[in-house]
Amino acid sequence: MSFVADGAPWIWKRLDWVIAQAKLDSTRVAEVLETAQLIWQTERGQAHRIRAGESLRQQTSFDDYLASRAADPSSTFRKHRPRTGGAVGA
């Protein structure tokens, strides 16, 4: 199920109704919404840093990741991301 909203305050007043109508697990809905909020905050922070002149490549220490992957081909970017503070829900 996809639920799209612009975050307007009125949508939250209807969320319980949507959860009931769709027979969703309210705990799981809360977890998904919290993760979505964290992703949004992370991306806004990254965008702010890009506008300030720090590339995403720099923010993610991508060159370090490439070096670690060269040394260990099983190394993944997903495993690398938590060390750079940008991983969400990994």
C-alpha cells in the first residue's frame, strides 16, 4: 500500500481512520513513519552540506569505501555508510 501526503497538519487527524480502514498494524505504521522522517532529515542535512560546498562523495567518504572494497571485495557500501553518519535503517 502506498500512502502519499504532503505533511499538512490535517492529514495526521485522519491517520487513525486510514489505519483502521486499511487494517494496518499501527505499530508498524509508526515505525515506517519514523524511518521516513529520519530519511528526510538525513537528506536535508546532506543537501545543506552540498550547498555549503561539501560534495556527497566527501560526505560519504566514498574514496575510503573504494579503498576498502579494493582490499576486500566483499565490502559493501551499505556496510560502509554507518561509519559516515548517513545510513538510515541499515
